[in-house]
Amino acid sequence: MRKIIDIHTHTFPAKIARSAIEKLSATSHTRPFSDGTNYELMNSMKDAGIMFSVLQPVATKPEQVSHINDGAIRLNTQHANIISFGAIHPDFEDYACELARISDAGVKGVKIHPVYQGVNIDDERFVRILACAGELGLIVMLHAGFDIGFPDNDFAHPKRILRALKSAGNVRIILAHMGGWRCWQEAQEIFAGRDNIYIDTAFSHGEFVPNGDGYYSSHKECVMLNDEEFVSVIKSFGAERVLFGTDSPWASQSEYVKKFCELSALSEREKDLILYENSAKLLGLSK
């Protein structure tokens, strides 16, 4: 049986999980595959054969940051198989102290989402966060490309990300959604082969499932990367730079694992790297 790490998942505190999932489903017009709680994520992991899931919390307001990070630190001491990154907001005033605090507490990385946070990734507020994270050795998980809920927003376009990284300096960064959701060609051209840049597979392979509200008028609108395109992106970056992620609850972990493992164009070694070894090394779990 393969070891698997899902580097990109989301859950919410039980008391707000239902309302949060309903709101996000309405915004994205997509179907969730769990109720957004840690309990359901653990059940999903068991069904999919996933050893570890990594939570990627997003602070949509500065005042949420400390509370989210307190929860991440606490969760990391309570769960053997769920790991949480921290959160930071570009308008959080004492960002350097907060990043140092979570680093000292053993948090491995931090998630930023320019679209949900309303700031361009190449804005100085994000650049200073990237630079600080790099100095502290924190991994940065960055929502890259467009967002399904805000399809015209280019706050995290690969060209903007490149400008930010040139200014920020050396930082280990994961560009979620295969380098840039629905900017896949640009992401390959700009980032493939660059040091310290990883991509994850979350919410990019195959088709997403509409929530049934009628927003999507054709099947074509729900298509992301097909098998050939998906493998092409992996080959351009190199399997050693790709991390398996699902974006659960917005994809079924078990279905995503199955679909990935069935890719005949990837070698078994490449699959092992992507499913487990790359993330384990990045997170320090392979020691």
C-alpha cells in the first residue's frame, strides 16, 4: 500500500463548518464532498488510504489571524494525522512577530490567498510576508491563478507571482492548483525549473462537480486539466517538484487518489514522489 500525503485540505471549527461550507459552495457553485469538519476529513482519509492531510487555513480578515494560528498550534499537538499550516493576512500589522510565533511553535508553513484577501500578490504587503517567511524557513502555500468563485480576478496571476518572488528573495513556495488555476500554460513557462518552487495537484485534474444551482450552463465549463495535460504539467516541472493535494472538501480524496494512481504516463517512482516523498521531505516527516 502506498503512503500518501494530501498537502492541500480545508476544514473549519465544528460550530461554523456548515455555514462556511454552504457559503463557499454558493460562491463557487461547486459541490462539497464532506461537511468541512476534522471528523469527516479523518473518515475521508481512511477511505482514501491517506496517511496525513495538511490543512491550509485562510484568514480573510486581519483580526482572524491570531485565532486561526492558535487553533493550528493546538491542532498540531492533538492530531497524529492532520497537520495545520498557519494563516496570515497582508493587513495584519505585526506580521513578522506572528510568523515568528508560529514558526517557534513548530508550524511548518503559512497559507496566503490573494483573491480572498483582496490584495495583489505583488503588493508590498505580501512581498514583505514572503520575505519574512523565507527568513524563518516557513513554507508558503499560495493560491495561484484564478479562483473559481472570482473568475475575473487576477490578483494571483503567475506574472504577479513572479514579480513578488523577485522582490521577496529566497522562500520555499507551493503554487497551488498546478502552478496557477486556469493559467496552466503561463505557469509552466514562468516557473518550471526554478529553485524552491513546488506545485500541488489540488482541484486541477479532471472535472469539478457543480452544486446543481444551474450556474454552469455546459459540461465544458467544469473541465480542468485532462490526463494528458495534467501529466504534461508534471513533466515540465519534474515529479520531484510536485505535491499531491486534493483541495478537500471540494474534491473527493478517494476519487482523486484513484484517478491519479491510474495515470499510466507516470512511472511508479514518479507517483511515489508526488504522493508522499516530496511532501514528507518538505514537511520534515521523512526524518
